[in-house]
Amino acid sequence: MEVVPISIAAIAALLSIVATYLAVRSRDLLAAVVFSAVQSTAYALIYYVLMAPDIALVYIPVSVGILPAVTVMLVKKTERYEE
Amino acid sequence: MLVAGLLPLFLMGAAFTIPALSLVVKSPRFYRVYATAVSLVGLAMALAVFLETRERGVVAYRFGGFRPPLGIVYTVDALGATLGLLSAFVLTMSVVYSTWMVRSRGEYLYYTLMLSLGAGSLGCLYTGDVFNLFVMLEVLSLSAYALVSFYRDNPRAVEASIRYAFVGMVATSLYLLASFVLYGSYGTLNMADIALKARNPAAWTPYSGWVFGDVVLSSAIAIALSAWTFTFKAAVFPNHFWLPDANPEAPTPVSALFVAVIDLIGAYGVIRFLYTLFGEGSAVGVLRHDILLVLHVLGALSALVGAMLLVVQTDVKKFIAYSTISHMGLAFMAATTGTESGVSAATLQLISNSLSEALLFYAAGVAIVAVGRSVEGVGFLRRSKVASAAFVVGLLNLFGVVPVFVGFWSKLFMFMAFLEVGYLASAVVLMASTGISGVGYVKLINYLARSTPGPREDPRLRSTLVPVLVVALTTLALVALGIAVVAVPEVGRAIREVGASAMDYASYVKAVIGW
Amino acid sequence: MIELVLVAAGLTLIAIGVFYDFVGAVGLLRLPNFFTRLHAATAGAIGGAVVPMIGASLVALGAEYLGPPRFFLAGAAFASGLLLMILAQAGSHAIARAAYLSGEAPREPILYDALEKGGGE
Amino acid sequence: MSDPTTFLFAVVVLSLVANTGISLYGVFTRPSLVKKFISLTIFSDTLNSFAIAIGFRRVVGPYPSAAVLSSVPEDPDELLAFAGSAVDPLPQALVLTAIVIGLAVYMFLAGLIMLYHRHYRTTRMV
Amino acid sequence: MDLEVLISSALTALIPAYVASFVLYAVRVVKGPTIPDRVLAVDSLGYDLAAFMVVLSILLRSPLMVVCGLALVLWVYAFDIYVAKYLEAREMGG
Amino acid sequence: MRLREVVVAVSVALMVLLLAYVVSAGGLGPLAPRELRELARSYLANAYNPWNVTQSSLSLEAVTAIVWDYRGIDTFFETSVLFASIVGVSLIFRGYRERPGIGGRGLSEIVKTSTRVLLPLILVAGVSIALHGHLTPGGGFQGGSFIAVLLVLATVVFSLDFLVERGLASGRLLALRSAGLLGVLATSVALLAVGLALGIDAYIFQNMVREGSELSMPQWLLDRPTGGTLLFFNVFEALAVAAGLALAFLVLSLREEEVGEAMAAGEWHE
Amino acid sequence: MGRLLGYLTVFAMTYAFYVVFTGATSVFSLVLGALASAVVSVVVKPLVVSGEPRVSDIARLAYLAVYYLYYMVVAEVRAHVAIARTVFGRRMDISPAIVEVPYHVKTSYGMTLVAGSITNTPGTVVVQVDPERRRFYVHWLYAKAFEPDRAREEISAEFERFAQRIFG
């Protein structure tokens, strides 16, 4: 029974590795923001499966709702491509 | 005891009130008076805590009335109380000094951050909980980052603040990881509980039971991670780079706080972790000795590197920053000898260093306002007898060869502590760094004797009563302490008891858990 | 009996939802350009999210073994579905408009473009 | 590792460890401040997830429950049953604190980076 | 009890399809090629993940956790709006 | 530069390997154990425990009980970190002034109208999460961050001008923020103040009856437990977090014209 | 009176959402929710309601229900089947085009309802809206006609009939 949820968590964790790698490597900063949003979503799923609804509830607004806003604004005010 | 629990809360609450007041009161003078009053009350409270610990040994305050491993306990022993009194004193002096020095828009925000920095540092020193220490470190750090970028029109200030903030965030995150690891294996976050279980992994405490994982392995990695954080905070050799960057760009009273308070927290953290928590006889065993040795070597390197770089500085604030690095290195060396006398010597060194570096900043601040940050500028100080005398006192104290000043005694104690454990090389390093940095100090005194170009027009120079008062008070404290260390047996005993209290985990545990 | 009907209906809706999830995902991969993919995404949002949410709220109403909090589940799932109806269209529209105006996404293949022929701003 | 759940859980934890490495690398080597910023957020999120993983547990029954009582308990036995099936609430509370602290630092850092760009017209910093 | 088994087994059977579609969405996020494509994929991923969370809360017998789905729906939408604003406006506050 | 990258990569890899070793060698106990840590069991058994009120906070939600009661001081100072950050942001942009009429247009009419419908719904959802913080997952931060993101969203969708015209300027947000923070502060020392006034022993952050103190917050409101101070903490914290985050975002999103004006005034530095 | 009605409308909507969202069964939730909704409606009313609302709210709600029933069941199902067939079809028989679709509803809520319905049915997405000329620009996956009026017949005429009755 517990194999099913935990394998979901494992898949989300593997997805988050891909997203993190791409976020760190990509030269387009806007794309990096998108990748970090994917990573955040994957982490939110991990929190959910590991039975931490409080964390999921605070993590989702913070890192899908506020931080991308701040980062996108930062990219807008500075520059889009990493040199 | 209530006062210890109330003190950081009080400072923070006072900081909360300032932005609310700013909607009503616009006059900057009000905020100067307000901040001064608040910090004076804070100083009085810190003094009360200090006296209480002198009287009763380790003092514990339970927040919310919960039994210790359940709730958070503030645990103040002689070490924490002494350093807390010191930081409250420097904080007060800096706030008073700022009322003269800082004239800018948004002054009330500046005082808000000053008070929250004070709250953070006192919380770090008083807390008895590993995770709470992280929170207080963040309060301290974030106020510090913001204060470094106070002169936002200065590009270098912004750059320094960014560097400091990035590395600082990584450092505190590593400490966070360390606290998670500690929780994972010990199953508790209370320092006393961890100290008990590190000595005796089979121990059982109410509410938190037995240890959970492999204590040795996780303690080792927790110590490694937190040592990285603390060396960063204390600006010790591989992690020293932020101090010469950030310190000169901050407003001068904040620079004084940097060298006197934030560095202190780093050294305090190392002592707390390596003596109270994972001291002699703990499960970490042999590993502890190695970690101490590594930190000792880092301290030695830091002392030498700081002393060498100090000589070539042409910026007076950078000069003081490197001097701090050198002296913090010495304090680290003493703190990692593993003996009671070493910790006592380190504490005395911390006190001497904090007071005299802060004093140098306060004195040099007048010259910086008048002629700028170059070392030649200190010649301006000759116009005020008090300031120039204080500057000389500060330098001599740091040089540490005049037996009146506390700097001499701290170096002597350190020397004896090194000999006691047979670290001859360390004693040589101590002498060498004293000698090398002495060149720099003599150079600075030399500049003091020379005349300087005419000062620029600055409205603040019309009345220098406040800075002179601050400088005089700090000098007085320094000299009085230097005499008292040998002349008054009570003070000497207090200093020795600090080392004993760091070693004495049993009474720490007893005050918190009850046995 | 009524529980069984609710659960059966709910499970059917959830199954339809999974199917449209898959449709959305495959469509997002197969369709040729951004603007055509938008339609697959809509299918994924409405068919793949709103429908299973309503289905889940039906299942929760029927599943007595979940205890009193099942009303919370049913209500919150239904409310999420309702909000998603408003949000999904606004989101797709916003991103489509932004992509068109900024020229970030290629429009081809396209048979006729009324916006280019004098529309827009 | 014979047990599939243990294996899958190890996959979760070790990928978190890998993420720590990747993001830390990003913080220290990427030249752009914005990229450092993004890496830093990922880094501290990963540490937080690590704590949540520490707090997870397994139960004999179907699946552990969240640390919330769903109704007011009538007698002490219900509390014992709850303690026997819920996950560890303490790491969650700690992570809650850490997330908000992180957010505070990022907000301030964002302001600083804007200021840096105003001064230097670039976000490059080595 | 019968109902419980029915619901659990039905939902468990559906999970692989969900996971497969998430992986496909993730492939589109990685492949791009443009920013709107990626955002669209994140968007759909978020919405479907929200529905998945709602379904999971039935499967894991923890009805109180369903709020997370709502949160995800809302803030993935917000993320959408941010990128849209980036692409079309001069400033984020404008 | 290459050398530096290599050094960083090697040291990071070392740290990662060490961490992985500690995890896999059982440094943190077994992964996903069947037994809880004893402390966690104590929290779970005591969070709502009317049979042992002196160590309980009478909240159905263990996490909120820990966050605001058992480790209340942590959370208090965590709020102060957020406070310091907002003060820092307003410090580095000091002198700014929102000016309406720069010409913000916001997004398209459809998005605006949809968001307008959403506003009351999400607001009330956030408030409900905060109010039920001690009963269901959620609490002050969660509710507050919901509301804060809503305000951020509104800033982005409607443009700053719109909000400033409707009275959501930073001054008002600052007032709300201060009200929330002072509410948190007042709640945390409420029973201590009562105790000092009556001459009874009491603790900072006291909630229920404790050893050596008879004072207690109300335990029930209507037909549900309130968790004593938790309800107040959650409400005030939601207010403070929402206003604070929105304030910080508002200041960060100031347009070039407004920031430029503040910066052009010039500040003296050493 | 009109203003009070505006507040009441917002309050009713908010409170209804609250009750559904929390699945409220306890007096505690209901009372605190009423308080919260009252505060929220006072705060956001100036943002949400632009004009003075009329008394015909009950009738409106009835229309809304009917509308959504129709909308959900017929239009969505048809469009979803079509998109599924396209996605899984061996070769894609799509003819994408952006067409101009005029609309006649007057209020912004009505316009949003129409646009939302168009976007929510797979196959059509509103790309751009021109409120002055009352035009949608719709990306249409299966374009059958490029002329504005015939496109309107195909895409939005049905939606608009209901939207006009609800919001005018």
C-alpha cells in the first residue's frame, strides 16, 4: 500500500533533479524561473505525499506564488540572458 | 529568570514599535532619544542577568511554562551572560554614537535595524535551543546585511552587502542542516538534552526519551557544518573575506557592532558547541580533538594573515577590520586548546578585542567624518585630547605589551594556556602576530602624530560632544577592566569562572532538565 | 444505495479526468506550435482537472468511511473546481495574448490571421 | 534495501542530496546574480525537504496520517492511536519557520540585486 | 468496508495514467522550445497535479489535506500571469 | 576561473558524498522508521490533551501547536526576520513615493475581470485557513501568504496605479503590518501582564494552565476548541504576513520613474 | 439602497463560497465565517462591483444555473471529444486560424463570461480582446469560416445569448 505514494514521491524527486539541473544550467533566466517553478511543484508533491500539508500549504504560495513574481521582476528590471 | 527571557523580546518589541510610530511622529530626534532609551534599558537588563548568573550559576527560563525538551528554554551561564553584557554595552554605545554620526533620510529604519541586531545577538547568547540559535542568527544576519547597504548610493556598499548576504545565507543554511541532523539523531533540539546524550548515549530524559540514530556520525557532521557557519560569523581565515569587504562600507557605528558583536557570536558558537554540547568525554571522542586541532590551525593562520595584511592597509576601517581578523584568530586558538584556562583566556581576548576595536572605530569615526577614510586622516584626532588619547589606548591595548591594559593580560593568559597544553608553535604564532601587527599599530600612532589636510565642512563637526562622550566611556571601561583583572580578585575569579562554566556541562544540564 | 451511486458517478468522472489528462499531455507533445497546444492544455485543465475534482467531491460525499471531514473534502474539491473554471480561461488567455503580442512564439502553421490584418492595438 | 519502500525512500532522500550539490554549485559558480538567487532558493528548499524526509515514518496500518486530529478526542486512547499513526510534526514546524526566514532573506536580496544593477548596469559578479 | 476497497482499488489503478501524463508534461517543459510553451506545460502540470492531490487525499484517507490542491491551482495561475506580464508589459508594476 | 569552478565542484561533491554517507549509514536513524522519535510522540500525545493540560496547548493541529505554543519564541523571532527584511527593503529604497498616473495599464480586460471575481473568494479562503489554523492544516502564515500572493497578483494584473488609487498604498500596509505585529507581541505577553498585575506567577507565551501558574486563555469558543492564544496568533500573524509581504513586493515593484526620483535625491555617504 | 445591495451581493457570494469551501458543519466556523465574509465584502466591494447592481439577482442566478448546465454538458463534451480525436488521430486534421469574432454584451462581466466560455471549450482560445470595437480575436483550431459574422455563429452565438440575459 505505502509503495504507491512513495513511488510517486520518488518520481517527483527524480523530476526535481532534472528541473534543478536545467535551472542551474540554462542561460535564459526566464526559463530558469520556469524550471525552478517545476522543481517547486515537484517538492510540493513530495511534501504532500510525505504527509506535511502545513508545509505544502505555505510552500506553494511562497515558492510558486511570491518568489517567481520577485524573480521575474528581477529579470525584467535587470537582464534576461546570463552572459 | 524572567529578565533573561524578556530582554530579546523587549528589544524586538521596541523595534516593532518604531515603524508604527513613524506613521505619527516624523521628527528624527524622537527616534534618536527612543533608541538610546531602549538600549539603555536593555543594558540594565543585561546587567541584571549577569548579576543573577554570578549569584545563582546557570539560569534557565522556560518559555510558555513547558518542561524543557518540549518547550524552548533560555539558558544563561557565565559565558553567555558575560558576552551578553559586553554586546549590550557595545550596542548602547553604538546607538548613542549613531545619534551623532548618522544623518540621513529614513533614520528611524536605521534604529529599527540596530535594535533588532541587538535582539538577535542577545538571543544567540542566551538561548538554550539549537534551532532557536538558528533563528536568532538569522535575525542578527539579516539586520547586518541591511545595515551594510545603508549607504545605498555607494556601489561598493551594495556589492559588499550582496556578497555578505549570499555567503551568509549559505552559511546559516548549513547551520540549519546541522540542526536538522542533530534532531534526526538525538531526537531533541534542547542543548542541555543533547549535551547529556552526547556524554551518555544510553541516557533517558522525560519527553524526549533515548537517542535515535548513530550519534557519533551525525554529531561529527553537525559539528563540521556548524563550525563552518561559526568560522564564517567569526571571520576566521578561509571565511574571513566578508569582513574587510562589508565592514568599511557600513556606517561606522555598525562597523563597531560588526567587530564587537557579530564576531563574538561566531566564537561563542564554537565554544558552546565544542565544550558544552560535545565536550570532553562526549561520544564524538577522538574526532573532537581533530576538529579542535583544525580550528586551532585555522585560527593561527587567521592571526598571521590578518596581521600581515593589516600592515599594508591604507584605509583606516579596513585596517581595523584586519586587526579584528588577527585578534579573532588568536581568540580561536585559545578557545580550541581544550582547557579551562584556554576558554577563559579566549573570553578575555574577546572582551578586550571587542571593546578596543569598537573604541578605535568610535574614535576614527570623528576623523572619517572630517577628512575621510584614509589612514593619514587620523591626524585630525589631535584636535581633541580625549579622542587622541583614546585612540592611543585602543591601539596599545590591541598591541598588548603594556601591562596596564586588558589586552596584555589576555595575551598573557593565552600564552600560558598554550604552554599548559604544550602548543609551543601556537605561542610562537602569538608572539609573531603581535610583532607583525605591532608594526601596523606603530605606523598608525605615527600618523596620529602628523598633521592632516584641512577638514571638510560638515555640520556634525560643530559639536563632537556625543562621540567624545562615547569614546571616553568605552576607554574608561577598557582601562578599568584592565586594572580590575589583576587588582580586584573578584573580577579575576569571574573571568576564570567563564572558562569553568563552559566546561561544566553538568550544572548546565541540571539547571535545564533537573538532574 | 445512494452512496454507491455517488461513488460510481464520481469514479466515472475521475476516470474521464485521467483520460483527458492524458489527452492534454499527448496533445501538448504532438501539436505543432504554441497556439495549437493551447487547446490541448484547455482540455487538460477542464477535462483533466475540473471534472475529476467534481468527481472527487462526489466520491467523498459517498465515502462514509472518511468520517465527518469528508464534507470538508467534498466542499473544498468542489470549490477548487469552481475556481479552476475561472482561472484556467484567464490563464490561457493571458499567456496566449502575451505570446502573440511579444512575438515570442512562432505562429505558423496558421491559415488566416485576423489580428495581423488590422486588429489588435 | 530488500524492502521496496525503503529503496524508494532512499531514492527520494538521495535525490535531495544530489539537488543540494547541484544548487550549491550554481550558487558558487554561475556569474549572474539572478542565477545565484534562483540556485539559492533551490538550495534552501532542498534542505527543508530533507528535514521533512527525516520526519516521515511508516505505520502498521495503511498509511501514516498527517499530524492533525480530525475530531475532538473523547478519551486518552484515541490520543495514543493518533500518536501511533501520525508523522513527526516537529520537523514540519521547523521547516515552516525556515521557509519564512528564507523568504525574508530573498525579498531583501532581490532589492539589493536591483540596486546593484542600477549602479553597475550588469548583474555579473564573480 | 466494501466501498472502501472499491474506491481504493479504482483510484490505485488510475495512478499510473496520472504519472504517465505528468512525465509527458514534464517532457514538454524540458523541450520548450519557447517560453510560452514551457509555461503552458507548467500550467497544465499544476492544474492536473492539483486534481491529483484531491484524488490522493481520498486514497490516503486524509480528507483534511485537500486544501493543497486549491493552493496549487491558484498559484500556478499566478505564475502564468507573471510570465504573461513579463512578456507583454514594460514593467511588472505597470 | 576554471580552477575556481573545479575547486567548488570538488568541495561540493565531497560534502554531498559525506551527507549521503551519513544518511545511508543510519546517522539519522533508519529511513522511514516504524517508530517515531520520543519527542515527536510527546508532541502528538500532548497537543490536544485535556487530561494533562499543563503540558498541552489544546489544539487539534500538532504543527500549529508547536509553531505557536511549544516553540512560540522561534516563531516570534521568525516574524521579526520578516520584519527586518521589510525594513531593509524600505531602507534601501527609502524616499520613494508611489505616484499614480505614470501609465500602468495592467493586463487585458478578461484577466482583470476574472481576477476581480477571484478577489473576495481567495481572500475569504485565506482568512478561513488562518481562522481554522488550530483545527485543520494551515495557520497564520499559510492564510497570510494566500492573501499576500493575492495582493501581489492584483499588483501585477491591475498595475500599481490602480491599487494606489483604491487606497492600497504602502503607508496603509505599514499600518496594518504594525497592527499585526503589535497584536502578536501583545498576545505573547498578555498572560504575563495579567500575572504581573495580579501578583501571580506567569510565563511569557503562556497559553493554558501551567505548573506554578493558574492563569489560562479561553479553551472553547462556541462549539470548537480555540487553542487559547493560537487563534489570536493566527489572526494577527495572517494580518502581519499579508501586509508585510505585499508591502515588500510593492516597494520592489516600484517603477523606474519612482525609484529614480528617490535615488536622484542623493544620499550622503562616508 | 443600491450600495447596500452591492455589499450584500458580495457578502452572499463570499459567504456561500466560504461555506462550500470549509464544508462548515460547526457553529464556530459558520459564525467566524460570517464575520470574515462581512469584513472581506466591505474591503473588496469597491474593487468588485463597479456600477449599482439591480434587484434582479435571483433571476440572474437561475439563468446562471441553466447556462452552466447547458455549457458544461453540451458544448464541453462535444469539444472534448473533438480534441481527443485530433490528438490521437493518425494525422492531424487541424486548420488553425485567428478569426475576428464580434460580441454584443455590454458589461465587462458579460464579456468575460463569453470569453471564458470560448476559451474553456477546447478548440477555441481568445487571443486578444478589443473592448472599444467589441471584438474578440479567437484562435480556432478547426476554422470553418474566416468572416467575423459566420465565425460568431459557429463559436460564440450560443454563449452570448445566455450571457446577455445574465449580465446585460
